[in-house]
Amino acid sequence: MYEITVIPGDGIGNEVMEAAINILDALDIDFNFTYAKAGDDCLEETGVALPDETLELVKASDACLFGAAGESAADVIVKLRQSLKLFANLRPVKSYPGTKALFDNLDIMIVRENTEGLYKADTEEETEEGAIAKRIITREAEERIIRYAYEYAKSNGKTKVAGIHKANVLKKSDGLFKKILYEVGEEYKNQGIETDDFYVDATSMYLITRGSEFEVIVTTNLFGDILSDEGAGLVGGLGLIPSANIGENNGLFEPVHGSAPDIAGKGIANPIAMILSAKMMLDYLGEKKEADRLENAILKVLSEGKDVTPDLDGNSSTMEMSEAIKKAL
Ligand code: ATP
């Protein structure tokens, strides 16, 4: 029995979460779902966007499914990531049929370091001339993320890890990242995993010109942030892109999209990003067989293209699409 904290949050977060839970309930796995509050509505109701009870609940559970938070997103998701020490952000770039993916042969996992780099809190300062932002690269955090990427490759049958950096200019910080990449890569060589490295500027082009050659990408915080949004654009838009945030003891799974106030309450949000986030949770929990079964059901519904939401040129509702996937299971 897995203990799962469910935070639907705001706007379409509620709708896509209902669609995802509907499907998880149909799998051959025992879950105990506990619903918790966070986000704008919670702030209005309780005075805080992320109540302590919610945080404690997430800490004590095996995983957390998160829908979306509106204006208060930074207070909610950033705080959750920090409190739970969610050091790895996983963003798949995978082409699915029946979508507006620009290429039909992409299958990349971007593994982004999520605790330091240029986004480490409180390292920006104002100066007389303007402002300075420091970029923090520690051996510990970079080795942890690089090792995570190789372990991910190993357990998912991948054969290549590419480290992305700018070591020609950032000689000390990214020089260290590159050095660690090859040190760790050496350990995985005889396990059938190759190591490569590319500059981040070149990579932003390669994703377009030869994206199908990448399998697992590992990179620092800011570069990962940018490349994963480029990846989202390559495979067809916000309603489809899931993400995982992994820590030493917890995993938090959420769609990349926000609360989408423009379509909230209409029942037309595409539930795929949330359902694929749930699929990533199944992978994280080691439930590979059910994760694959769920992905195949999604593939079936997308390729038939008949029970899909308006953003995919269909006229089904969020729950109708969820029901179709459940049936395809
Ligand atoms: P927030 O302030 O919560 O981030 P937002 O509207 O600024 O909300 P998103 O929620 O990411 O940002 O939405 C951006 C656009 O993408 C909106 O037009 C929205 O309708 C569309 N969109 C986002 N998610 C979905 C979805 N699941 N299905 C269909 N359209 C979506």
C-alpha cells in the first residue's frame, strides 16, 4: 500500500487531478490517497499558501501528486522543493502520436539539478553598479545529480548520458561539472552506458537538428530550466508535459502547466500532463509494469485521436478523455 498525498491546488489542477486519480484507481496497485490543501484558494481560506499540515503530510508519504498553484505557485512549489530537498527535476521530452510534436522520434529525459547553480536562493545582491548573481557549483550536489542520471539510464535501459555545460567559458564551475561527469561516467562504462558532453548553446541547436540522438541529458539548474522548456516546445505544448521532482526520501509529480485560469472550470483541460506525471510516479515507486500499461493506454487514445480534448483538436471533456484511457487499460 502506497501513501500518496494529493494536492489538486487551483484552477485546472482540480480537474486534471480528478482525471488522473480516476485512472490510478483502476490499476492493480493499492494506494491510500490523502487530499491536502495548497495554493491560492488555500491562501484565501486559511491565510497560508502551504499549510504546515500539508508539508508534514507530504514528508510522511511515499509520493505526492500536485496539480497546479496559481499566483502563489512560488510560495508553494519552491517551498516544497526546498523543504523536501527535491534535488532532481526530471522533464521527459517524448513525442506522442496525435499531438503537435514537431518531431515524431524524440525520447529524451532531461535531468536537471534543482538546488544550486544560478538559482540558489539568497545569492543575488545589489551593488553600486547594478547587481550580481552568483553561480554555485558544489561537488556534492553535482555528483549527486550526475549519479542520479546514470542510475536513471541504467534502470531504464538507456545507453547514453550527455552532460551539458559551458566549460569553455565557465572554466572553474562548469569545468568541475564536466570533470565529475567523466569521473562518474567511468564507473558506468562497463555497464554499457556511454558518456558524452556538449556546450549548452550547441545543445539548444542539436535538440532541433539531431534531437533523436539524445537519451539522457544531465545539466545544471539554469541550463536545465531552459533546455526543458525548449524540449516542451518540441513535443507539442503544455497540456502534455509532465515532470518529477525527486529527493532522497520523496518524489513530487506535477504537470508543467499552471492553473490555466482562462479554461478553469470548463472541463476541457487536457489531462495528459497530469496523467503522465502519475505515470512517472509509478516508475519512481518501482511499478514499471503498471507504468508501461498506463503509457500504452495513453498512446492508444492519442493515436486514435477521437477521445481527446480541444487543444488536440478533439471535442472530449477532461473526464471523457480520462474514461477513454481507463477503458484502454
Ligand atoms: P498560472 O498563473 O497558474 O501559471 P497561466 O495561465 O499563466 O497560469 P498555464 O496554466 O501554464 O499558465 O497556461 C498557459 C496557457 O496554456 C493557457 O492559455 C492555458 O489555457 C493553456 N493550458 C495550460 N495547461 C493546459 C491543459 N492541461 N490543457 C489545455 N490547455 C492548457
